[in-house]
Amino acid sequence: MSAPVEDFLPDYRAQSPAVADRFRRLKERPVVLDVEHLGRQFAGNDGGIVTALRDVSFRVHRREFICVIGPSGCGKSTLIRLVAGLEQPTSGRILLDGHEVHGPGPDRGMVFQGYTLFPWLTVKRNVMFGLTMKGMSLSQADSEARQWIDLVGLSRFQDSYPAQLSGGMKQRTAIARALAAQPRILLMDEPFGALDAQTRCQMQMHLMEIWRNVDVTILFITHDLDEAVLLADRILVLKAHPGEVQELIEVSVPRPRHADQFTAPEFLATRRRIDELIHPRTESAVEKLPIVRLTQVGDDVE
């Protein structure tokens, strides 16, 4: 019997000289986000305390792309809401450019999984909204919005309403709106989770192209292992109950990235390592459903 494919994969930490040099230069950049011993607790339904995050620490450098991944219930969305200032930590602190985060601010843009556009506004007016709220004149906001709409490839649809757009177009509009305020960091909470597979793949390519052309750092929440390896410079893997840092993985897949790399040895090795962390083999077997036989056909389908 031939050896399994996994035996021929390199160690997930193996890096080519070019990739090692990229990470060396990345670590020389200024730290934009510094999360220090972050913890978050909630009151449980039974009157007890539920710990969602415990002692989470990591740093994100300027123009770095970080993905956060982990099993369901590991606190991924709680983490990004804390960074956004939508919730307050129970312990620890979050520093953005050296200043502690105490609430929402224009230095952080947010893109959610759901389409958070104003349905009564056109694409251009949605992108202009935050600019005018900051006190920018309508003419200047119009000019700024056009640039960001062009960047995400929606110039032909700038006068369309959200109901007239596909799911991918809605999310491109949401990204343009978030970037128009020129935040220091873009926070994305499973932004492509509601899209079909083909549109999701297209949006991943769009996002990497946008990121290459904009001075922005990205913190991206996902549950998709392939998506994390495709997009990220580094992947923060959390474990569940409570959410703690298991490992911070440097992705050795060379850039620029493309879908053909899904079968590359570096891609498969990194993906396998994440899978080992999230789904350890020592885990107990999945609970089996009770069997209720509802057919009398007389033969089995397996």
C-alpha cells in the first residue's frame, strides 16, 4: 500500500528564503494593534459566569493580514467586537497605535457578515454617508466616494440601490464604505460567510487586490480553513471554552496568492496543521443520532 499523501507534505513551518524575508520585513513594521492579556466574561443564564476569552495576547503589524480561526464558540466574534470597541473587556487591554481602545472610532472600519447597507441609499450615497457625517462637504464626499467605488469595481453600479445588487456587490459596497473613512485597521467578521462558493472565491480575490492597493491592516474572522490560508500572512488559532490562543501560524504560501495554490504542498501543510489544532484526533467521537427506520424497501443504500 502506498504512503498517504500527508507523508509527503513539508512541515507547515518550512519557509522559502523569499517567504522568510517577507516575514522579517513585516516584523520590522510598526505595531498597529496590540492586544494584551485580553479577557471577556458574561453572566450565564444559570447565574454563573461564562468566560468567552481568556488571556489573549497578540500583535498586528502595519499592513499585515491576520485571520482568526477556531472551533465554534471560541470567541472569534467577541474578539473582533472588543477590538471594534462595541464591547468592553473584563480584563486586559487593546492598544491601537499605542492608544487604549475604549469605544468605537473612525480609526477602525467594520464589515459584518450581513449586509449592513442602508437600503434607501444608492451605492454612492452609502459610501458617502460616513464622509458627510464627519463634516465633509457633499461635493468632496462625492469625489472621495467615486474613488473608493472605482477601487472595488462598482463604478457602473454607483447609482444602484442595494436591492438591485448581488451579494458580492453588496459586500464590495460595504468594504468601500468602511475604507472611505481611511481607518488604520479594517475589521471583518466572516464577511463572505453568506455567499455562495463561486462568489466567495471571487470576493477573496477582490479583497486581496484591494488590500494590495490600500494602506490598511486587516483583522479577518473566518471559520473556513482554506480561506484563512489563502488570505492571511499569519493565522491566530483559538481554542474553545474558553477562547485562548493555541498558536500563531506564519503562512508559508508565497504571495501573490491565487486559487491554484489550494493544492500546493505549503498550502496543504498549513491547512493540515490548523485542522489538527481545531479538530484534534483525541477528540471524542461525534454523538450518533438515534436510528429510526422509515423505509421498507428491502435493501440498503450503503
